[in-house]
Amino acid sequence: MKALLFRPGIIIKEYLLGKRKSFVPPVKLYIFISFAAFFIPFILPDFDGDSDNVTEFKQGLQEGLKSDFEGIEVAGFQNIKTVQQLDSIQNILPEDKKVPDLEYRIFRQTLEAIENNTDSETAEIDTVENESDGLQVNLDDKKNFLGFSENGLSIGKYKNIKTAEQLDSIDNSFPKKERLDWASKKLFKKLLEFRQRQVEEGENLSGEFIEAFVHNLPKVLFVYLPIFAFFLWLFHSKKKWFYYDHGIFTLYYFSFLLVLITLNVLVAWIFSSFSLLIPSLDSVFTLIWVLFSCFSFGYSFFYFFHAHSRVYEEKKYISRFKTFILFWVNSFFILLKLMIYTFFTFITF
């Protein structure tokens, strides 16, 4: 693993030279790492899920917080439990000892959340800068996936449709020539299902789509293996290199990519867990994860650049040109295939 991650192309070159006893064969290595990449995301606890166990845990936690809540300390006053108590204290304090505006708003929303038994996810506090009012505190709403409205779905002459039954009723009222075809109606009903799950049931579909996108990447890489090797075969001498040699290069490089993907999944899970424990640092944890993801993408290019140079031993300018073309062409096709596959798996789920 050390050689695979930090010495680009060394394993590939030595394997092709016949020095094969020191390393795991490429097929076995790829199968093992693929298994880990597929398996690890499914064993990680889903803190953001809406399963019965998670919901029960949240409800129990909220009830426990509400019953055991002993209040907060504000400006030396102990056991402040209600917004009314907080307001009374703020009003009687001298001007020079009043609680700062931002701190006061945070205290107020915290008490409101506890009083209303509000879920911690929807009571997360965001500070937004405003030119006239300074810092304001707002409740963070879940992002709306595909812009769904509470009034229903409107497409063309179909206005404010909320259920499949409404769609069928309105569609049947039109002449046959003006009705939706089979595929369009099926897609419309799938969008209605998404709207219901997002708006009425509160599911985070955007998060689910991103999760499906990440989980499908190992599958797409597996299918793309022979295509990647084929591009390598096109760009190199057919007399010096066999398709088999490019296949070995692809297996080891894709094994490295799967390790990198798995590390990104673990880092994302760790920081999302930290965000739940320390909501005020959510933006910091998100930034760290984004930076790690950008570093991973950059390192994958750097790795391919050096592995290609070491294995094929071409002139620098030729190797760099081929590396640049191969990396971005394959990245485009992998991303395209991943988007298409994720879209179809998502709408058929």
C-alpha cells in the first residue's frame, strides 16, 4: 500500500519487468480494494438518515434535553430556561452590561428550540452579515432539490399537480392527441414522487443524490477499466506495448483511485460527524473536506503524470502531452458515465 500510494508507477514497472513476488498481483489487489471501497460506505453509521432508529434516537435525545435542561447562564444569572426570562434580564441590565446582540440572539434561538422541541438539524444557526442590522441569526432550512414547490409541480399546461391521481385525472380530460406519452407521464410521476419526498416528507434528496454519486464511482470505474486501457493502447507503440501491459497499468492505477475514493468517503463521514457534535464549526469542517477533495483530485493527476512517465519512459514533452490528453479525456468520459448512471439509478430507485 505504501508503494501504491506514494511511489507512482513503481509497482507497475517492476511487475511488467517480471519482478512479481514482492507485490500483490494486480487483479487480486483490485478485487480486494474494490471490496473495501464497496463495503466501507455501507458499514458507516448514517447520522443524517431518516431511518426509524435514527428518528427514535433524535426524539429521545430531544425529550431528554427538554426534561433534564437546567437552563443557561446569562450575564451572571443562572438557570435561564425561557425566552421571557432572557428578555427580562436583558431589559433590566444597564446599557454597558447588556448581552451583545449576536450572543443574545443565539441564546434566544437556543431557548426557542428547546421550548418548541425543535429538531437540532432545522434549528441550526447561521450568521448572515447585513449592512444595516449587523449580524443576524436565521434558522437554516433544508435546500430544495430541483426547486420543488409546496403548491405542487407545474410543467406546461399541468399546473400545481401534487399527486399521480391528479395528474391522471387532468391528463385524461385532454383529447388523446394532447395527452402525455408513456415515457413523459412516467417521468412526471417520478418527479411528483420526488416532490412529495422532499417537500412533504422532509427527505434531503440533494444529499441522497450526492451520496449515490459517490457510491456509484467504484462501479463506474470497474466498467471503465477496459476503456481506459484501450485509450492507453491507442496512444502508445503497438510493437513495444501489448494491450495486456496497458491493462496492468490500469488495474494498479484504478486500485490507487479506489483507495483515494475510500479515504475521501471516510474523511467526509468523520467531518460530518464532527459537524453534528459541533454545529458552529460546520463551515470549517466542510471547508476542510472540500480542500481534501481538491487535493485528492490534484494528486490523482500528479500520480498519473509520474506513473505514466516512469512506466512508458518517453521523452518529457511527449509524455507530458500524452498524460494531459489521456487524463482529461478519460476524466470527462468517467464523469459523463457516472452522471448518466447515477441519474438512472436515482430515478429508478
